[in-house]
Amino acid sequence: MSDDAKLDSFREEARAWLADHFPSAIAGRGAELVGMESVSRDPDLEKWRVALGEKGWGTPTWPAEYGGGGLSQLEAQVLDQEMRKIGAFNPLPVMAGMGITMVGPTILEYGTEKQKQKHIPPICRGDVFWALGYSEPNAGSDLASLQCKAEDKGDHWLVNGQKTWTSGADHAQWIGCLVRTDFDKPKRDGISFLILDMDQPGIETRPIELIGGSSPFCETFFNDAKADKDEVLGELNGGWTVGKRLLQHERQSQTGARAAGGAAAKVTLQDLAKRYVGTDDDGKLADPDLRARLSDHMMRAQAQKLTTQRVIAEAKGNHKVSAAASILKNAASSVSQEKDELTLEILGHQGLGWEGDEFEAHELAAVRGWLSTKAMSIYGGSYEIQNNIIAKNILGLPETTQKG
């Protein structure tokens, strides 16, 4: 059978399976039902999560032996296309927290067989929610200065310290942490990546309220928290390498791929502009300057999307950490922030609301989204830090930051 014929056969398989398992009652409702801070307990959503998990199609390209779908990249694209057609969505990347987008791929690359067997199947099923402990109050951009320590107590690790900006930590069952395991080595060489069970008295989380009105971030405190001795991911004191690879996965997940919680947007910027700004006699936007800027944005967004797809395909099976994701992360931040700025401009006075019956739900959501998107150029590595990485690793400029 030819490759095209195999894809056609898989398309028919995917179409039939989706017809049998996707609840039509939740079609197109991904953004409504799934979110970082709360996931709807809708019975149809739960039914869909279980079906996706059992099939492995919530993590379609992950190895089947650990609960993934075992699909090729092309098959995964076909599956996504068929899901879009019927308003289906994959909620598992959000329901697993950092599990699918970051921790899981890193465990698949650096984990022992025992760690893979223990952690990957629950992630594939969407049974567990993961958080990450990286930044600290005095170790943000200079992450290598982290002081959260893990002491070897023979049969376990004892962890003490603090992390901040730990997304979803108040919901998480597991957390992957960068901790200092050797204070005598240079700062990057004494760090390990440690996996901890969040369900223990030694861990406390405190949500951080943000300007957008939501609180996905937390402060996380470790007070004699314990981790199993065999839960170091990668080599002891080799956490800096593991942590950098995980950040590459994070930045790829932030570069403009379709949101895990929903299907493609039903209302485009063009639709909004026609409604709120109006059109001329030829059906064109009445504001020519806005029309030009909107066209420029659409071209940049499409170019960024296509580049993201190419980089992800090229990175398949390549464990080497590159700076490409840093370029895309900055591009995605810029495109997303520009989109929200244009949205508010298009809405005019209706883009100034915070609450009240005089505003529609999507108008209020646009304001909060505009505020929230401002953080994109900070989280996951700030815009400036990404530029430093690009300067050093791509342009070959000399290292001037984070010595040690």
C-alpha cells in the first residue's frame, strides 16, 4: 500500500472512531469547558477524556507501549484535521497541566524505564495534573542561582526551599523541580531535576492574583518535603541540561499551535472588524489603515504558524537543545499581543469593559485576554532572555550573562 493510500485509510479510521466516540453535545465548546484553573465536570467531557486516553490519541505521536497513540506526524495531522471538521478538541494537554507539553516529553527522553512506566501512562490518560518548579524569588532570569535544595537522606531526598510562578501547583498531583544537590560545584553543575509527589504535608501552595483577574500561578513552599530516591530525572547534578531541554518543549508549546482546549476560532478578526468598524460600498473595511495593519498581522501570524510546524517536524527525534524555539517563542508573543491589541482597537468603547450588562461576554473576555497576554513576553523565558540566547547560540556573539 502506498503512503497516500495508508493516510487515506487512516483518515477513514479516524473519522469512524470520532463518529463513535466524540460527544456531539460538546462540539466547539473546548474553550468553554477546559481551562488552566478549572476544568468543567461535564459528563460528556469526562467521557471524551476517557475515550481519548484509552485510544492514546490525546498524545497521538507518543510511543504506544507507554499509552500513546504511536502515530506518525502525518497521521497526527490527519487526526487533527478530522477533529476540526466536527468541532472536536483535545482537552488532555490542559487537563495534564505541564505533563503533556513539557514533563512527559522530557521523561521520554531522559527517564529510566521505571520512570517511564510509572509516569507516562497516567499522563497519556489525562489522569494526573503536573506543575513545574523552576523560578524562585531570587532566581528568575538567572535561574542557575536557584537555592531550593535537596539533601540525600539515604532512602529519599529531603527538599527545602521556595518556588514561584508555578502554574497550576494548587491543582497538581506531581511536580518536576530543579533543585540544588551540590553547593560546592559551579552553580550550573550542582543542579538536579527531581520529581515530587505534591500530595504530602511538606508542600504548600499559595495562588498569585494577576491583573487579568485569574490566578494560574502560585508560590510553592517545600518544608521537609520528600521525594523517592529514584526520582531524579537524568543524571545527578545534570539537571541543567534536562531543564534546558524541557524549556525547549515549553517554548514549542507556546509558539502558536492550536489551543489544546478548543477548536479553531469561530469569530475571526476580520469578522469582528466588519461588525464593529463597518465596511464601504465595496465590502472592504471602512478604515483603510486598519485594513492594512490587519492584513500585515494575518500574514505574520500565518508565517509564524508555518515556521512553527516546520521546526517541530525538524525537531522530531532530535534531543539536542537548540535556540530555534527561542526565536519562535518571541515571535509567538509578538503575534499574540498584536492580535489582542487589534481586537481592543476594533471593539472601540466596547473594548473597555470589565463587567456589566452593557458588554457582551466576548467583549469582556477580550479585555481580560489582552491583559493576560501581556505576560507572554515574560513567562517561559522573558523576551530579553530569549534574545540573549539567540545572540549567543545563533549569531555567535560572546557570552556576557549568567557566568558560573
